[in-house]
Amino acid sequence: MNEINNKIIKDYLIGKATAKEMKQLAEWLALSEENRKNFFQTELAFHLGKNSQTQTSKNIKEAETKLFNKIKAYEELSNNNSSTHFLRYAAAIIIALLVIGGGLLAYMQQSTKTITVAAINEVKKVVLPDNSTVWLNKGTTISYADHFDGQERKVNLKGEALFKVTKNPKQPFIVSTNTASAKVLGTTFNFKDNETDDNEVISLIEGKLEVSGRNKEGKVILKPNQKATIHKSSNIITTENCYAPVDAVWRDNIIPFSNMQIKDIAHILEQLYDYKVIINSKLNNKKSYTGVIKRNKDITNVLEGLSYSISIHYTIKDKEIILTE
């Protein structure tokens, strides 16, 4: 057999070749080194484009159609010139497409670009292609496709970021680092990846979040005001209850609190500042409060602000704060 037709090549490339076609292909490849070389060049060109993870199914289909049209055109050319195998021409045109003027691989890659955004010296707000919003803490970098056309919306993270994700149950949103990934449908959460620390911490503010380790740590589901800590050295994930907005205070230095008792507000202060907060027994612990805590370098300024809305008095001694009526 000196020739092989377009259908056999096409069926083989898309994984639909029959046993008979595979036999014919094997026989043709066995005829010469040139046949094998040209065929494998063609196969390589096809799969380089098809396996690109950044492509959409629509673009892959278009590229396949272009490829098969070229093969068909050169098959017809070879029918008019029996001394030339069509596959040689097909391989030549594909190689030319790859090397000259951008080519098939460039065509496959041109429609989707990877965007990288870095926050250097200040908090940076980024709106993603699906209208999700991300706030990057200083020193943080994220990368993502310039449009989310696949089955998932993927973002790679280095540093710390607060995500407010647009809901789309049909297209899960996934944030990944080298250690962990968080999969969401629509939620707000803080993801802290510190390369110099042994732990990565993901805090859920609202919605529902699936956190997975990427080194066999397992998987957990978070509810609002829970956090997952991925311990890099021991490869385990632990969870705990928390007041999640505290972990995102870096965004705007404001923490809202709603219907919280004084003991809960005291706990927030302890998280933000290196002080022990003691509540006097005469202070009404059952009453609830709504407002905001604005972080300030000087905790005295914070306590002054709270005293106007909560009607408390405070004294500071060493590293202790005492709250009274």
C-alpha cells in the first residue's frame, strides 16, 4: 500500500479509527522512514494545539476543521501526482503553519491570553472576566485567562487576596496555589498564601467553599465564619470557627459587626491587637450591638470610637484592656 486516505488520518487523530483503519495505517507506516517521520510530525502538530489547556472547545473545533481541510486539499493534490504522498504535503503545510506567520499553534493560542496582575505597594482591586471582584493585598499576584469559556473559572494565586465571586453554578470558580485549592459557586472568602509560612489559611465570609489540599491533605467544606488551615509540613487540613471579616481587614481597615455581644467584640480586638481584653462583670453581656470597627495603629483611637456607639469605659494597663460600664 503506497497511499493512505484522508479518512484514516482524520479518524486516527480524533480517536475514532477502526481496527481495519489501524491496520492500514500500520502497514503504510511500515513502508518507509519518511512515512513515519511525516506522520508523527503531523500527529505532533495536531496534539500540540488540541492539548493546550487554555483553548475553548469552539476554537479547537475550528482548528481541527482547518487541519483536516489542509489534509484533504493535499490529498487531492497527491491524486494528481502519484509520485508524491499527500501526507508529506500535509505535514509540510502544518509545519509551515507552526513556524511561519504564527501557524496552527499560534491560532490555537491567540484567542486566550493569560493575564497576570500584581499589587506592589498598595491594595489593588481587580475585576475578573465574569465580573467577580478580587482585592489583592500588598505583594500579591494572580493570573487568569482573559475570558472564562471553559467548564471552570481558574485563578492562580501567590500571596493574599479577598474574593467576591459572581454566582454561576454551571461554571465553578477555582483558586489555586502550590499547596491548596478552593472551589466555589458564589461566595466571599479570604485566601492567604504565604510562601515563607508553613500554613495557608482560607477564611469564608459568606457562601459555601470547598477546600482541597494538593498534596493528599484531603478536602473540607467550609460554612460562613469558618477557616481552613493547610499545614504544609504535615500535609493536613484543620478547620475552626472564626469571625472571618477579621482576616480581610487589610482590604479597607474596617470590620463590620452585626448583633454581636460585647464578648465577641472583645475577641475581635484581641485578634487585631496584641492585648488581653477583660470584661467587667457588671457590664451587660447579653446586650447586642451593630456597627463597625475601624482599625487604627493606636488601639486607644479604636476604643474611643467604640465607646461612643457601645457606651463603655476602658482602661489600659500594660497589655491588658479592661472594659466597664
